[in-house]
Amino acid sequence: MRKIFTILMALTLCLSGFAQKTDKVKVDYELDMLPMELISKDKKFEVIVAYDYQERTEAALDEIAKAKEDAAKEKEEYDKKSAGEKFGRKMLGEEKPTGRYNDNSFIPTVFPEEGIKGLVNIPGYSKISGSKGSVHVMFFEFSYTLDPTQTKISYYPLKIVVTTTNDKGQVVYQGDLPGYTLPTSYTATNAAALSKSMLNTLKSLEADAKNQAIKNLNAWLSKNYGFNLQKDERSFFDVKDKKQTYPEYHQAMEKVKTAFVYCNMADKQELMATNLKEAITIWETALKDFDKTNKAARINADIAAATYLNLAEANIWVKNFDKASEYLAAYKVLDQDYSRAYSSKVDFLKDYSSRYNKYQSY
């Protein structure tokens, strides 16, 4: 019995040594990825800046300017009075006018529009005044809280309501800038120090809140509308030579590697597609020898599953999305364990096809 078991073990090891094995190959690429939404196909946009609190700020500043003017005028009139009149006012308990007016209340800043416009960017786009496509940015006033110890200020990025309008005059998005609402904190050494410098501190924190808001806006614009340079990798499968050899799979991989050299070259897209289509033909030809009943077959279920994933990936890149979906479905039928690669290709197909179709139909 032990002898039979030993023979079976040896036979199993021998067969496993000859078993076909796929070889995962990661191919690097650089690509100016199409945006999720378009503002203009000619990649031009205008930035329009507004402040929800501008009228309130201007009214408060006018009031302060008037108070300063009145204080200066009062001092000027006082100086014209005779010594007797001045003495009489002093006897009545009236203070001598200083001509100065101080107001330490915090008034929200209306930041210069051109400065804000210069900070708002979308990758791949040019900012040109008068463009049909636009990003309208409405800022709201600085929001903060002071903790019970009177030493810690928590504040938020300036609230932004953004409206993006494409060059067809259609509003693509309108509403609060999504997310980006986490607070930042500032802590003073003691309450007295903070109280003494409160106005200057608040102005400094307000400027930081404005910068945070613009940083968040740019990140959101980049994610949704930018032509971002994407550097990543995609996986394909070669087959290792053992008892049987797979020269056609090696040849297909060389064509894939050559194709991706041209990935971000606008004038080489036909060459990229040609190489990928030649690889597709090789894999489709190999699948004609697929024997799903024989694990030892040259093209068995494992090799076929990896090949279907190769075909799905390549068809995504040549924009044959329906065919890619068919090959992903064919992979699922085989019930082989390439789940991570499969999920990656499903997600990539959904994202890439959505971007491409929107761009083509714009």
C-alpha cells in the first residue's frame, strides 16, 4: 500500500512539473487620460469669481471709512477752536478728539478677483477670457469657532458653490464643492496672547482657508474635467515554456510591449492599434486549440482564461468595448482564479469606455 502511494505521489509531482503555467507581465504606460466630463473640446475655459458676502463687506468698509473721516473732521474742527473754547469743553468733561478711529471687528476679505483667477487651473486647459466654457466660483465668508479655553480656533476651507458650464451653454454641475470640509485648527500659547492678536490671527487663518478652498477646487476640477497624465501599468499573461512551448504567446507579448511605447504619442495611435490587433489575432488563433476537458492540453482552461483576459484588455485599448465585454464574460464561464486581474479589467473597461464615449459623442 505504501509503495502504491509513493508511486502515485511521484506521478503527481511529475505531472505537476509539466503543467502549463501562465506568466503575468506588467506593461507600463503613460496616457493623457480623457476627462470624465468636458467643459470644451478645444480645451479653453474662463474663470468667473464672485463673493456671497461682497455687499456686506463693502458696506462695513464704507461705514469704517465714514467713521474715520468723521473722526479726522472732528479733530480738524477742534484744532480751529480758540484756547478758551477748548478749555471750556475740557471743563465739561469732553475728551480731546484724536482724529483716529479704530475698529477691531473682523470683516470678511473680498480677495482680488484676478489673483483668484490665476490660481484656478484645469490640467490640459488654457484660461482665456471670453471662452464659452466656464467655471463660476462663489466664495462664502470665513467660518471658525473658538474653543472654551479661548486658545484654539477651528476653521474650515472657505465654502465654495461652483458652477461649470460647457461651451454648448449647458450647466454640467452646480452646487457646493463636494467634500473637502475637514477643519484645521490653530492653537495660541495662551488666551491673552490670542485676544491681543485676534484680528491679525483671523485674517491670516482666513487667507489659509482661501488657499485650502482653491486647492480643493483644483483637485476636484482635475479629477472631473482634467486631461491628466496618467502613469500606471496594465497586466497581460504570457505562458511559460515547459514540456510544451508557446512561441506565439511570446510573440504576442512583444507586440503588446511595442504597442504601449506609442501610448501617449498622438501621431502613433494607428501603430499602437496595429500591434495590439496583431496580438489579438494571435490569441484568438491559439484559442482554436482550446480543450476544456483536458488539463494537460496545450491550451487548457487555465491558459484559455488568461488568454480571454488578454483579449479583453487589448480590445479596451483599441476601443472595441463590446468585444472586451464578451471576452470578460467568456472568462467568467471557465471559473478560473484570476479574480484580481478580472476585477481590474472590469473597472478599467467601465471607466475608460465611459470617458471615451462621452468625448466622442460630445
